Amino acid sequence: MSTPYIPCLDLGSYINGTEEERKKFSDELGRAFNDSGFVTITNHGLSQELIDKLYENIKAAFALPVETKRKYEKPELAGQRGYTSAGKETAKGAKTPDLKEFWQIGQEVTDGDPVKNEYPDNEVLTELPEFNPVTSEIYKKLEENGTHLLRAIATYLELPINYFDKHVHNGNSILRGIHYFPIENPELIPDDAVRAGAHEDINLITLLIGASADGLEVLTRSNEWLPIKAHHTDIVVNVGDMLQRLTNNKLKSTTHRVVNPPRELMKTSRFSVPFFLHPRSDMDLTSLPSTIDAEHPKAYSDMTAGEYLDERLREIGLKK
């Protein structure tokens, strides 16, 4: 049984490194995404002060009264902006909703790009004046990091280094603050109820800023669940389904989940903040010809990113 390859990579060595260092980063990133689908990233430009401020505001948002949070819930937006209450999202194929609530922040187009008309406005959380500025700053920094990571991936795939740039500029990316709430009466919840059921992400890549507690696990190729340990300052990066479709399974969209804590910790919260890097809706996800051969026949139908997102939002219950 082989151990999955989940390296810790220095993003600064790619952004500011020599050609040799950039190639090494690209090769290691590609190897990990071809194996486990996960890496952890250091030297990403987010200060500890900013990360602490982010989590402080995320925790404060979920601590607001339920009636206050519900003011920001817009079912017609399919959970793509503002607050989404418990019981709304179910992992694909699961019967019981995840034990979580979340808040989503989307793209803010400021350069006159007509794609702005496709995106709803973000909800402004008036009760917490720092919330929108802090989450907006985090959004921009993670979007920038994601662009660098996609350039490294493009190099690994032997594509032009800027292959993804036009697709992710003003892309439909989402910053999601998640609260896995305390389980006050474990004996009353269904046996199959978990904080986040086994799933794959929809997007190109996901960047996750640490978490306030353990619980994230990935499914290895040997069909075993492997806990992912990351320092609060690290960013965990994984492949999403859109990148898997584009590369005809060359890069793996790894199944992962968030398990319930031990019984003695059931009454504690867990917070996490993933950034789902999405392309613009018109990006063609047709598998790259270079990833299709006799041993790897084309596995997916042709589809745009917007069509695929719509399909998946319906599958997980956010869109009717």
C-alpha cells in the first residue's frame, strides 16, 4: 500500500523563484494533484493578523441571532450569496443534510467587465462593519494565489502558462465561511448525519485557510480515510471536478469529508473558510486532447462551467 503524496509547498518559491525553482514547484504540484489531489501551501502572503481577523469575523457572524442571520438568506440565489441555514446542503448521493450553516461571498467586478451582470451583489452584513472589508481582502488574495497555482498547473500540463488566466479573470469564485455547529444531543441526530458528507468540490481548485479544529479527511486510492493536518497559517489546496473533467481524470478531484468530533467534543463548534476558485461560466470544460489516448478514453461529455455548476447545485439541493 503506497502512502498518498501530500507535500507542503512554498508558493513564494514559485512566485519569486528562479526558472528552476518554478519548474520544481510545478512538477511537485502536478505530481500531488495526479496522486492524492491535495497539497498544503506556505508563504502565501496572508498574514497571521489577517487570518485571525477573518476567523474573528466569521465566528462573530455565526454568533448572531438566528433571526438576524435569516435576514441575509436568499433562497432564490441557491446559496451563492449571503447566509444559508442548516439543513439546506446535502452531499451528492447522501440522504441526510450536512450539520453546518454557511455564508458565501462572491466576485465583485470593478473593471467594467460585462460579466458583472451575471453575478448577484454580495450581502452587506451591517451588524459587523469589518466583515465585508476583511472577507473581500481575503477573497482577492486567495484569487491571486489561485491564479499562480493554475499557472503552475498549466506548465505541468504543457499548456501555455497563462492558459487559465482569461477564464478565471472575474470568474465565478466563492469564499465560503462555514460553521459546523455544536451537536447538543448526539443521540437525537440520524446515524448518517455528519458535518460534511463525502464529496468532491465542483470548481477548478479549492484553497482552504486552515480550520479551527481537526476533522477534514481525504479518501486515498487504497480506499482509506486519511486525516489532513494543516497549521492554522497553511492553505490546503485540492483539485475540483471542473479541473478533473478538463484533464480527463489526469488530475484527481479527491473525495473528502468532515467527520464529527469525538463525543467529548460534540458540543464544540468547528469553523473553516474555503475559497472555491471557479472560472467564468462560458469556460469550455471539454477534456484537453493531450489527456485522451487509447489507455485513457474520453470520460466526460462536453459542457461549459456554467452548465456544470447548475447541474451540481441541483444535485446537492441548493438549487431547485
